[in-house]
Amino acid sequence: MTYCVGMVLDKGLVLMSDTRTNSGVDNISTFRKLFHWNVPGERMIAVMTAGNLATTQAVISQLEERTKAPSERDNTLLKGPTMFQVATEIGRLLRTTIEEVQRANGDGGKGRFSATMILAGQIAGMQPRLFMIYPEGNFIEASWDTPFFQIGETKYGRPILIRGYDRDMSFEDAVKLMMVSFDSTIKANLSVGLPLDLLVIGKDRFAATHEHRVSAEDPYFATISSGWGDALRSAFHSLPPYAFGDET
């Protein structure tokens, strides 16, 4: 399992993913799930992945190959005129990859090779955009009504994002909110774990505004984790007590 969050702000985009991959309690590995590419002054594009590791790695490897040999075929990632077309091509590539693996493994492999992706980025002259791409290749786009997407183990961190999100919040506050969301998820589910990869994409920057790997020894994350636990206990005890009322 995994946990990834992509968020749209007035100031740009914030993305965070964990790196834990496991196929059992005795087989836990660390793999990057957040990738990005840019053309200075022209575009910045990032992808986060969740699902079958071999499937997502195959898709990312194909995208990487196209950036290194763009003359061999159309390179939508670095040359697509809109983020919508980039999302369409990545969706097609994801669907095709899943279908090829399924055929190679028979019908029994249908569910085992599924994957979902979050695409974020901006192309010069356009607004930053955020998409969630499904295994079938179709996708939806974030809006101010739905300003963030989650993939993987989403349920534990979602209430925190819903309560804390504000479109005009600073990047620093958005990162803090995401760290609380990830800390809550890590506490509740062993299939999500450190290190975390963080990427901030400022509007009209077309480069990483901030990039950081949050390790188990990260002092800020440790402060957030312990501080959030203390704050929850304090908030709980500040609530009015429940009374049973008069009993005979």
C-alpha cells in the first residue's frame, strides 16, 4: 500500500508521497513514488504513483525514455501543448501497460496489476493543474470544490485535510497540514511509512520551489508528530464532559 497527496493552492501545487512498498509483513522495501520533469521557463510536471509496483515502474520508465530520446516518438510529457493532453497520454500509457501485463499473466492477473496516478504541473501561459488518473486510463481534474487528491491508503489522513485546507494558505502551512495527515496515516497503517518525498511547485516558476525527503530522523516531522498527539489530547480534555444525569 502507499499514500500520496496532491494539493492545489492559489500559490501553486504541493505533493507528498510515502515510499513504503510491501508484499507481506516480512517483505518491506523503499521505492520512490514521486517523479518530476521540467523544461526551464516552459513547464514543470510531476507524477505520483500507487498500486502494483511493476506496473507503475513500467509506466515511469517509458516516460523517462521518451524524455531522453524525444526524436524517436512524440514526447507528450515535454512537448504536449496542454496538461489535459499530458494527462490523456499518461492515462493511455497506464491503461496499455496494465492490459499488456494482464494478457501476459492471464485473466487471473486482472486485479493484481492495477495502478492509479496523480499528475500535477503547469505549462507556460496556463494555470497549474492537478489530475487523478485511473487504471482504465480516464481521469478527473481537481477544482476549488475538490482541491486535493489522495491515492493509496486515503481514509486516515483525509479528515485532517478536509478540516485544515484553505486555498490561500502558505506553502509552509500546506506542508505542515500534509505532514499531520501523513503522521496520522502512518500511526494507523503499517503499510505506509517513512521516508516521505515532498515537492512544492510555485505558480509560474516551472521548477521545484522546494524538494525534500523526510526521513525517520527528520526533527521537524518528529516535532509535528509529538505536537499533534499532545494537541489532540489537550483538545479532547477541553471538551465538556458527558453526564449520565440523575440515576435512581
